[in-house]
Amino acid sequence: MYLNRKNSIGRAVAAVAVTMAVSACSTSRAEELDARTVYGDESAIGDGTARTYITTHNGVPQEVGILLTESALNGLPKAHDAGGIHEMGHTTFERVLAMPKDNGTPFKHVLLNWNPGGHEPPGIYDLEHFDFHFYTIDVAERLAIDPKDPEFQKKGERTPTPDLIPNGYIMPAPLAFPRMGVHWVDPKSPELNGQPFTRTFIYGSWDGKLIFAEPMITKQFLESKQNFVAPLPEPARYATPGYYPTEYTIRWDEKARVYRIALGGLTARGITD
């Protein structure tokens, strides 16, 4: 009788263990299904590639970023090589990265700039680096930022209202860059306070609207394969409802041999049920 009872208890415990294992496995699979990453088309960069991606959970955007292969840092063009755009005292090489088709973020495309000699101001950003512009306007509207426009300077000087500017950011000068816009900086950034430039975060505006968010990262920092995360200040409000970043990250994936430069912590702003 004791043996039968003992065997019954053993079978019950085993059944519970199997049930828990199956449940845990099902939960894990459900979580995997709920978390999804979609990618944009690849574009050649150096000896490698770059492409955009968006990660969602239960259909809600969590992160938007750029996947840059390790080999993309090799074979990059020099300032005198063909294909560069020479203007405003420096040379840049541009790539437009399309967003994934399944895009629930406010960002419509990414403009990647490789700057082999850096750019102004001298002594600060004149190191070889990448600019990763995440634009909330489409390519045609961005290309219309053209000095041939008789309103070019006025549109650059037309700033967003203060409540639309991320907390603490300033516009040093209404200097508009063709195909980009006007840049806003955080005066507390290390490189603006006597430290070497390694990575920083910039915003951009045009004709009264905030139009891009931009991590700027030196090639040397990427090659160091450091992981980095920093919070992003937010404006008091957003002109357009959507999922906006609250942090930016630079991550090195040793297994996949890729870098991920991302706007993360996407949070609903101005969205009502």
C-alpha cells in the first residue's frame, strides 16, 4: 500500500514537472513569436553592407536601427576617391537606407554619411566618422533642401517652437546643409567641453520642423567594439503622434560580427486609443 502510494506521488510529481516544462517551452516559443525583427534592403558600405531594421514586440515598435557588418569598416573611400560629394569644405559619401516595409515608426528613411576627413567645426568633428541620420521626412522632401531654393536660408532660420526641441539642445547657428537641414547640439556633450570626439547625438530641423535624429560615431569608436547606451532627452511634445526613442545604443554582436546603431526604448507619444 505504501509502495503504491509512493508510486502515485512519484507519477504526480513527474506529470507536474512535464506540464511545467511544456508550459515553459510554450511560453518561450510565444515570446519568440511575439518578438520580431524585420530588415530593409542591404546597401554596400566599404567591403560590407548596411541595412535598417525594426524590432517589435506584440506588434509594438521597440527599436529602430542600422545593422552594419564588420567588413563595412574596411575598404572605405578616401576623400579624393570618386563618388564623394565635395561641399562646405569637406567630402562626404552618402547612402540612402530604405526602411523595412513593415514600419510602424515615425522614421521614413536613413541617410548614412561616411566622412573620411570629418567635417566642421575644425578641432572637434574633423575625425573620420559616420553620421546616421534617421529622417521623419521622405527622400523627396529631404532632397528639396537645396540652396537653389530662394527660401533656403529662411527655411533654415525658421526653427521649431521651443516645446518641440529636445530638452537642453541648442542651434549654434542657422547654417543649413544641403540635403540635410540645420543641426542642433547638446552643449554638455563631451566633445564640446574639451574632450575628444568619439560619439555624440544631434538633432536636425528644417522649415520649422524637427526632421532627423542623428548618432555620430567615429570609425575608431566602432572598431573598439564597445557597447554603449545613453538616454535621450525628449521635447515637451511631438508634432506628430508616434513611437519615439528614449535612448540610443551602439552594440557589437560578437557572434554575428555586426554593429547595431539603434534608437531604442521606443515609447508612444501623442497616441490615443
